[in-house]
Amino acid sequence: MLTVEFKRLQWQQQRVFQHNALKTQHPTFNIQHYPQFVMHIHDAQFLIGATKPEHFPKETTLPEVAFIGRSNVGKSSLINSIVRRKNLAHVSGTPGKTQQINFFGVNHQWMLVDCPGFGYAKVSQTDRKAWRGLTHNYLNEREQLRLVCQLVDIRHDPSNLDLSMIEELELAARRYVIVLTKKDKISPTAAEERKAQLAEVTQLCFGCIDILPYSAITNDTRENLWAILKRECAL
Ligand SMILES: Nc1nc2c(ncn2[C@@H]2O[C@H](COP(=O)(O)OP(=O)(O)OP(=O)(O)O)[C@@H](O)[C@H]2O)c(=O)[nH]1
Ligand SMILES: [Mg+2]
């Protein structure tokens, strides 16, 4: 007879196994051959920049996808890449550019949410606390938030701040994808190694649904991200 504790462990093991299986794609599967994953963007516009939770749009129930990560990691560039626009979200070589939570509406169907970057040394302690509080509030309280893209620079080990964001997402019971940005800057082998490292780090995490190397220059894994967005937001 199985004890309850043993059954629980067995169930947990099974979850981890299923979860890891999800992260591994079949090597011959090329998503670009599947037209159903292509996303047609006919409308994308900036809606509001929120500096307080009271500013978050209230009159909408559209599904939202949020983008979080260190300052300069490529959040705004990723948003532009997803909607195939050059300047929808402001991209800058100067870190700490996005200082509010920016909401963008897409196709009047769903929303992209660009959060302020964390970890930029030159931002004052007070500002840093305020942005952190705002993002925390958004991640924990926002009902229509369906998916979070947590961005990590593919060239570096995840920092303590990256890891604490993953922990925060787990605690908030959010579903999230780890997007490894700037993959055009390293070799495919090094990219695979980084992906494996992140898979190891998140192997006991329940909320992490995928780890996706990405380049906002080549956009070659855009269909993969579209497919995830479509599924998570039921688009
Ligand atoms: N080579 C390369 N450069 C990228 C990529 N994505 C972003 N960048 C560059 O990285 C810099 C920062 O990009 P942003 O998109 O502004 O980064 P962010 O995370 O929005 O930055 P903050 O708003 O300051 O938090 C810019 O110079 C981009 O051109 C990428 O995939 N490949
Ligand atoms: Mg930005």
C-alpha cells in the first residue's frame, strides 16, 4: 500500500517529467512549416504608461503578456519583433530607458506589457524601489495576465536578480517562458549550452513552460514564440 507521502512524491516526479518533456522539441519539427502558428498583426498601438497600479487599464479584460528582465536585456526589442514593428516600444542603448509599465494593444485582441528593467546601477534607490513595487504589484494582482516572458541575456549566467524574478513568478503561480535574448551574439553550441543550463536551473519549477533562445535581429524563432502566445492567450 502506498503512503500518501510516497504518492505525492510520485506525482511530483511525474509532473517534472512531463514538464521536461514539454521543453524538448522534436529535432525534425520545423515550426516555420506550420502556417497556423503565423500571427497576422494588423494593429499595434501604445495605450498607456503606468507609474502607479491605479493607472493599469481597467476597462479591458483582454489577455496580457508581460515582459520582464534586467535593464538593456532586450524587452522593448522583443516586443517590436513580435509585432513586426520597428518603433512600437522604445529601444535604447542607454539602460534604464523604460521607466513605467507600458501597455500596448494588439489587434484589439490582446496586450503586450513592457515592464521597467531591473538591476541598473545608476538608478536611485528610491526609483528602483518604486519600479520594483509596481512590477511586483502587476505580477501578483493582475487578473488578465496570462503569460510572462522572463528575459535573460544568453551570453551570461543568470544573475541573482534573474533568479529572484523566477522565484517571484513561481510564488505568484504564474506561467512563464524564459527567453534567452541576443542569440545572434553567440554560437549555436553556446546557445544550446545556455538553454541546458537554464533547463537545469528550472527543472523543479512548475510555472516555466519553455526556454527559448531568441534574436530580435534574425527573428528566426519568432514562430515558436507566436505559437506559445497563441496557446496561452487562446488567440
Ligand atoms: N544583437 C542584438 N542586440 C539586441 C537584441 N535585442 C536587443 N538588442 C540591443 O540591446 C539594447 C537594449 O535593447 P532594449 O530593447 O532597449 O532593452 P530593454 O530591456 O527594453 O532596456 P530597458 O528598457 O532599458 O530596460 C539595444 O541596443 C538593442 O538594439 C538582439 O536580439 N540582438
Ligand atoms: Mg525597454
